[in-house]
Amino acid sequence: MKHIDIAEILRDKERIGTEAVVCGWVRTFRDSAAVAFLELADGTSFSRLQVVVDKSAVALDPECTKCGASVCVKGDVVKAFRGEGSELNAKEVRLLGKCPGDYPIQKKRTSLEFLRTIPHLRLRTNMFTAVFRVRSVAAQAIHKYFHDRRYYYINTPLITASDCEGAGEMFRVTTQPWNAKYESEAAYYKDDFFSQKAGLSVSGQLEGEVAATALGRIYTFGPSFRAENSNTTRHLAEFWHVEPEIAFAELPDVMEIAEDMIKTVIRTVMDECSEEMDFFERFVESGLKAKLSNVVESDFGVLEYTDAIELLKKADVSFQYPVAWGCDLQTEHEKYITEHVFKKPVFVINYPKEIKSFYMKQNADGKTVAATDLLVPGIGEIIGGSEREADPDKLLAAMKARGMDLASYKQYIDLRTFGTVPHGGFGLGFERFVMYVTGMENIRDVTLFPRSVNNIM
């Protein structure tokens, strides 16, 4: 049906004095003897449109006044009685969709825990319309960032035979019946769709390296899947992954690109989502805008892993997880480094090779790899990256040491044989980034239908 977006009505002052038709959902209703007031939202604007109904001139169906009902309104655009915006003096209010009295999204504030039980409706709250508008703007900014710098957007397979991280946390993909019985694993997979074991991809990196060694600079932006039994506020079984891969690049280049991308996208979100950021500042995280401004204006810190361990050992803090060289940094360690020491994002670099993936470039010391994690205050790690191992002998040695099936990685190994180059890249967990810029504390609140342990609503 022909109608005008509420965002356009609110922002375009030239529409004042004209007639308009709008559609939306009723968010609030106020009544008096002579006049009724409806606040409508249609998803195009964080702000709502006030509709003024002269009850002596316009018949108002009671169903049109119920929270959650959808309506179509024709009327005159006038300057708002209060403020600088516009409102609509109704000539006609028509019901599009009824909403019963037990509609769970009412005017009173509802807990995030409750809203997670109704993911199909929670987007109609201010909190979640703000979150998902920011998410959309951030996604577009990421695509623009790479497009403007001549990266090619690549779509990598979601079904794969190789485990990029080598950690065995893949979801299996099969067409076999649940009660299939075979004498051996080989016989089972022989009758499966691909005639071999297959799973959902944990990362598009390996295929991304294939593209980068031909196109120079590429990025992927799509879902990844990890069957990690981590029921925390920072983990999802299905999440979105931004993964650039750059040929002729070493670890410092990778870090420079990651920092520039983060700052550019944050700047875009703050510029384009000012109303949403004001809302988050008021209701989610006090000081959020100052925190993000500090990120944009600061040079990110760089900290050797070995130095990070010594720093943590000397900290006057009782950590739940003990600290020793060779341990993987836990969230509490990451937060201490970013929040108490640097007070800004920090790249931790050159991790022990035993706790990092097989594909990372081995440093000359024989103990560490040219890897980095970007840690940010409040979240911890949001980016993991590295220079990739370009030496075929060292790559094979790392894979054999982990007992990996080399046959499954033949194409990846071939890249080191046919014109290998120094190259690297990183992965950004998109949901964690959205958490960071909105201040939301639970990753389930920044994705539409969260998939996590024991949850597939």
C-alpha cells in the first residue's frame, strides 16, 4: 500500500502542511475527553510519530488503540506541539491487524531475560529496534570499508570436510538416518551424501586464503558454526564472522588494518545512529559514547604475550584462573589488561605455538607464532588474527604434531607449493563487536534468534 515512512515524516520539514498516509504499530495510547494520542512505530526510525485524533471528527475503533495493533493513518503533517519534529493530525485511522490484551510487550519495562523467551516479538521494543538498527549500520559499514579499499567479497562454503581451527568443535552434516548401523566409520560415511565426513564451517579462512592468493585482498562476511559447549554471555553456536585475508602482508600489516577497520566502523555507527547511541548511553551503559570516542581517538596498545604474563603475575588481583607462560588468557585476564592497565584496546601478540592454530607463522624463537588477539574493555577478545605460515615444511610439521588428516588439507598445503607469499588475516566476531558498540552484556541480545547450548528457539 502507498504510504510514507515515519522517518521521512519526522525528518523532512518540507512535509509540514501536506497530507500523508503512514502505517505502523501502536506503541502507546493516551486518551482525553476530546482528543486521543497514538504513538506509532514502523521500524524506519528510532523516534515514534505522534498521531493526534480529534474524537469529534474522526471515528476511532477501540481496536486501533491497543498496544501492538497495526494501523494505517491518513492525516495532515503539522509541527509538533513540543520539540522540533512533526506529528500527524488524523483524518482517518484504519485497523490493519488486531492485537489482543495479552500481548507480552506492554508499556512497562520488561526484563531482557523474559524477552529472550519471545525472540519473535522482542524486536518491537525500543531496546531491540536500537540494537538491530546499529547492527545493520555496522554491517553496511564493514562492507563499505573493504569495498572502498579494493577488497573482493568472497562467499566461502558453509559445508566443509576440514576443521579450520583443528579443535574438533564442528557440527556434523549428514543425510544418514538417526538409527543407521554400520560396522565401521568408513562404511557409514561411504553411504552418506558426500561419501565422507562433513560438517558446518567454523571459519571461511582456509578458503579465503585460496582467494587471496589470486585476488590479493579479499574478505568474507557470513555465518560460522562452533559446537563449543560454552554457555556464557560471549558464546554462540552460530555467529557471524568477518574475515579479511591479505596477500603480501605480515603481522604488523594485519594489525594496522584491524585497527583502522574497527575505528572506521565505530565512527560510522556513532554518526548514523545518534538516537540509538543516546538510548544506550541512558539505559544500557553510562559512559558508552565516551568509551567509543576514546577508541576512535586512541592508538591501540601492543603487548607481547610474554610481557602480558609477567604483568598479570604482578597484578594485585586474585584471578580465578592461574597465570603461567603457556596458558591461554581468560576473560578475566583480558579485562584486567584492557580496563585496569591500558584503558583502551590492546593487541596481544606472539603467543605460544601450542595454544594457537596450526596455520600461524612460526617465529624464529621456535616457541611462539606471529599471532594477535585484539582485546577491548568490557568484552575481552573480539579479533583473532595472524600472519599465516608460508613455509610448507613448517606447516606440515605443525599439522603432523596435531595428528591432523593431511589428505583433507591437500588444497591448502598446495598453496604453499605454488607461488606462496607472506600473507595474513583476522576474524572479527560480529556479534561481539555489536555488543561492544551498544553496551549490551549478553551476546544473545544482539542476534535475532540466538543458537546456544540447549537452545534453538
